Amino acid sequence: MIRDLSYLLLMKSNRLIPTLSIISGILLALGGLYLIGLYVYTAVQSLGQPDQSLQFWYLPLVFFGILLNAAGAYFIGIGLKAFQNTALHKLSRNSLAVLIFVVILTFTFFLIGEYRADLTRENLKEQQKLISDIYKIENVHFEDLTVRGFNLHIDTSGSIPGEYQIEINFSDFRDKFFQFKDTVMLKSGETEMDTNFLFDDIFQICSNSSQPIQSYFCVNNAGTSKTELTISIRLIPSNIEGVEMPAASVESSWTTSLYLDTFTRNGTVEVESVDRNSPPF
């Protein structure tokens, strides 16, 4: 009786391992066919589209699908032969053990990758939230505008205090005349900045013979009429706690202009009139 029971268990074991091997092979082959079919479907869908990059990025799916089909064929073949040759039961069992180990290892790496990806996504979300609260230029206008100079009033909005670099460039369509740089500490509730400029300082470069200037503003014994002076302002975070993004990616900028009538004598630019608005055509 015991001998018959042992024989039955042995026969079931002899059939179980090959059966599991065949089932595993079928599942692997189906997975491989799915990946190949997914690539074919994606490639067909992208035909005629402006962006066909997915045909390249999804190409590894084909190679992985071929690999799964090869593995599936191996397990199906070894399973079928194990039914006929009991000597192959050990090879079939060891192959299944390796497959289980590979699946567990792959799943573990997938979970670790997803965990790291979630951390990266959360960090990026936090950074984006911080960036949205960084001070930005909202408006720029002139105060006390005369032929001698003006006060440049900069309105900002934001809620993250810290050190910001303000950079102001004065230029026309030919040359850059003057650059102003300063580091300011913006605190919560502070949204305005004022800087005074004199035209003598802005056009001082016209009297410097060592720096050749082609601008009409600098032509001696000549004048300009309603010529545009471009003023470009940049507000760049330089030391903001908790923000790790490059400064260039979170800077704020603004461009405005003045229109001048001038006359130049001995390198000195005399502003005869100044207007905020462009002349009518």
C-alpha cells in the first residue's frame, strides 16, 4: 500500500515539473509576442505623425520580446522532453528555479526603480512649487523721467525670500552702452525696487575712445530723433534656501524702452527730449 502511494506521488511529481515548465514557456512566449505586437502597434500608429521617435525608443521591446520567445521555446521544449525522458526532470526543475529567481530579481529591481522614480517625481514637484513662489518681475515703469535721468521702478511678486541678482542692460540695436548689476535681499512682503540712473552714466561709453561704438547716439556733432534706447532687466535667484534648480531656469526678465532726441558733442550725449512711447508711423 505504502509502495503504491509512493509510486503515485512519484508519477505526479514526474508530471508536475514538466507541466510547470511547459506552462512557464507558454507564458514567456505570450509575453514576448505581446511586446513585439506592442511595438508594431505603436509603429503603425506613429506613421504619418510629425513625431515618430517612439519607433526608435520602443525598439528594445522587440529584442526583449525575441528573448522571451526564445526562453519560452526552451521551457516548452525541455518540458515536452521531460515527459519522455525522466533524466531531464532535474534540468527542468533547475531551469524553473533559475526562472523563479530571475523573476523575483527583476520584480525587486522594478520596485526599487519605481520607488526612486517616485522620490524624484516628488522632489521635482516640490522644486516646481518653490519655483512658482520665487520672486518674479511683474511690471517696470519710469518715475521722475527728465532729460537728465530717471528712476526705474520694478514691481515684483513672490513669497520666497533670499538673495537675488538684478541685472539691467542699456542698449540700442547696435551696441550695449551700460550694465548695472546688484545683489539685493528680498524679504517677504517686499515687492518693489527702485534704481536711479543718469543719462550721463548710461552714455559714458561714448566718450571712451578705447571702445569703438557704432551707435548713432555716439556720433560726434550729430543727433538722433526718437531713437529707441532698450532697457533689459533680469532678476536671477542667487541664494535661495531649498531651491536646487539652475538659476538660468528660474530667472525672470522684462524689456522696456525709452525714445530719445539727442545731440552729441565731444563724446558727450546731450538728451534734448525723452518719451516713454514709440513715435507714430
